[in-house]
Amino acid sequence: MSTQKQSGLLRLRSHEVRLAVAVLLALMASVIPRNVAWAQAPKELDGEWQWRDGGYSGRLHITQNSDGSFSGKYDPQWRSTIEEGHIQGNQIEFVRLIIWSDGKQKEQRYKLTLDRSGNTLRMKGRWTGFDGQSSNGSGDFSAEKVSGPSALDISGTWICTVNNGNFYKARLVIHSAGQGKWNATGTNLETSADFHQVLVGKSTEVVIRSVPERANQFFYNVSGADDPNPSARGPWSQAYTGTLDGSGLHWQVIHRTADGRQMTWSSECVREPEKKSTTTTSGSAPGANDKERP
């Protein structure tokens, strides 16, 4: 066989191999079940939601699985559960099953869109099904997450205190920068450590992020070129992991020195009291339990 014929045959076989690989990959993609595409879905829906439907509202608890499927239940007075729930991208679908006053089960089907643009998750859309009179009803629905992952907002001004043998106090001013992200400025207010007096009054800009799939947990990192501490001169870094609860914002801190030492301590932050406003408003609270509603 000539060299020219051999070269042509090799090119042909190479093309056939590439074509076979492409066909194989296409076939593999075509048989991947839909739930595999959701395998990495964060559990954004997991937690408590405040829902609104026309003039009615209440609480809704959702339990989400890692594949994007979920179930849930409404407050007891609504005698409702969620079945067949799933989320793909920002599209949400579920079935609401209602035990009506006659003891019979009714059904509503929901198609909603998840809004991640703010600091609090929201979903809104429409439902079709039973409306209290017939099975051909429809209506608008919206809900806002009030507890669970990515639900709580840490925006505001915080006064933080740490005692790791020396006493430190700082102000942390936090502003929302989108879903699960905050820009913050930390300013040193006072310290009992002589070697850190040079830092009093100085500020540091940080970016705080929420911990995926962990309710009310946050983190950020800071570092510097030279620690004023005479026993640890040189580059340093600190890793902060925070938890928000009713009593405040609690940080666990890991401090690493230039010579490889590692120290840990905690920092406790409370919201700075807001200035009282001299403006007063009046109004009336809406009534409750107006009438039965699905």
C-alpha cells in the first residue's frame, strides 16, 4: 500500500472515530433522566414561607431533597399538603391537596417562578384547580421565605466584641449585595492591646457570603501584610464563620500568623439600636379568619 493511500485511510478512520464518539455522547445525553439535572440543586426552598393568595395568607413549610424534588404542608387550619413538587432552574411546580369542609380531597396545580434577585427568596405565579366552588378556578400566588437557608438578612449596623486575652470592639456595617451576598465595612473602635492601637479608627472592606444549604450561616476572610503584634510580625489571615440567631450574630475566628501558628476565638455582635423617629403614623390592622378559603 502506498504512503498516500495509508495517509488517506488514517484520516478516514480518524474521522470515523470522532463521529462515533460524538454519536455516543449524544446518545448518553439523551437518556439522562430529568432528576439527574437537578442533582446539584441547592436546597433553596427548604424552610418556612409566608404565602399570599388574594386577601388570604399564612405559613407554608417546605422540605426539599437534593434532587430538586420537595414536599410540604400548610398551617393546620388550611388542611393542605404539597405533593409532586420540583424545581428546575427558577421554575417551580407542585400540587396542593386540600381536605375540604365536606371531607373530600380537592386539588390545585401551581406553576411559579423563583426570584433570587433580592436578599430574600420569593416565588410567584398562578394556580389552577379548585377555588371553593368548582374545579376550573385559578388565582395568583406569591410567597416569601422567612426562615431556613438564605432567608435571614444580616444587613444593618452591628457592634462586635471579642476577647482573646485582649479586649477588642468594632463596628460592622453590612449592606445587601444580592442573594446570599453582603458588602461590609469593619471599623476598629477600641482595643486593650498596645500593639494594636495603631489600628483603632481604621476600616476594612469585606464581602460576606451565606453558606449554601446551611441555615443562617455566613463566612468571610480578611488578611494583611504585617501584623503589628511583635510576636507575630509578617503576613496574617483570619477566617470568619458566622451564625445568626435571635440573640445576635456570632462569629468563630481562625487567625493564622506568618510563622504558621493558628489561634481561635469568638466574636459576639449585637445590632446597634436604631435612632427613634419623631414621626408617628396611625392605621388599623387587617382582620383575620374572614371566611373559609382553599
